[in-house]
Amino acid sequence: NKENLLKYGYCVIRNLLSYNEAERARSMINKIYEKNGKIVNFDMYNYKESWEFFTSDRLLNIVKNLLGPEIFYLHTCTTRRENEKDIEYSWHRDNVCRQFGKGPDWDKNEPFNVLTFIIYLSSFETTGSGINLIPYSHKRKGTLSNIFRKLHAKTKFISINQKNVIRKQTSLLKKISDIFPKFIGVNIKTDPGDCVIFLANLWHTGIPTHGLRKAMVFHYGLDNKHSR
């Protein structure tokens, strides 16, 4: 609901799509994927057969309940086809001004209100389907999860130039780096048809997958500077 969204930065709607609707969406993604040279992601608005999924009354009513009656659609409807080679823990924000407190996205006089919607079409049990979110990171710079996120990033990308040291250090740093995600954010495990909604300036990352995972991603906002 809106209260949870504003407080934590995200909310979850289970079974937004029925089993049959999720199956139809998976079929649609597969057909377009095969038609377009097996690209991983594609823009849904270029394919009329996909429009029903981001213009449905059910979805738009949820957007309006969260944002208000005059919503603004951002042309960022994409699909995701991801396997273990395509994604790992890498926290990021979806907004333009990604550094906390700097830029118009952080204007206290006009609260940020662009939303990311992800409708998952795979199950956590079979593919590791889901997302990790850092609550409050849309309004607080310093959270314990954010500290761990920074440490994870530092250990993940450190490299050492002396050849004999690289191999030893890389192995150690990988072990250290693999520990931090256990303490970062909240894992939202999803099944086909589940929808996760979050403010686009919230830190998030996909949960590492162990199979082929599919999802649809949309963005909506208000007709203001944030959407523009």
C-alpha cells in the first residue's frame, strides 16, 4: 500500500497476474525473443502483443492509488530474460540523480515519485526469481545495509597488480565479498504473477539466478520534473 511504499520505499503485490496470464506473458516474451535474434531484453512498447500487460485497468488502478489520478507513463517497458551469466549482486538505483542528496531527484520541495514495477514470471524455487531491496535508502543516506553494500562493492572490484598476489588476494576478496550480501537489504522471493513496486531511487539488485528467469519491468510517475 501507499503507506508502506513511502515508508520503506517498496511494496509487494502477490498474484497480480493469474497463472494463465503469467503463462501468456511468458509465451509472448519467448515469441518476440525468437523473432529478434535472441536478445536478452527488449522494449515492449514496440510490440502490440505486449501492450495489454502495461495498460491493463488492474495495473493502472494500482498506479493511480499510489501516485494519484494524473499519472505519467515513462517509455521504459522492457522484458528480462536472465540466467546465471547475466546477473549477480550489483546494487543500483533506477533514477537519473543516483548520488543521494544531489540533484533534482532529491528536492525536498517536490518529493521523488517515479515508480518501478517488476512483474515476475518465474518462481524462486526453480530460478531464484526475486529482488533484493534496501529499505529506507530512498530517504536515508546512512543505513547499516548501505554500509555493507559499499564494503561489498569495494571488495568486489579491488585488483592487485603483482601477478603472484592477484590469485591469492582475488580468492580471499571473493570470499569476503560473498559474505556481505547476506547482510544487505531484504530478499523478496517471487512466484509467477507477483509484482514488486519500488521508488526508482531505492537501492536494489536482482537476486542471483540459478536458471532462466523472466520478468517485465515498467515505470510510471507524475507529470513533473522527475518523470521528465
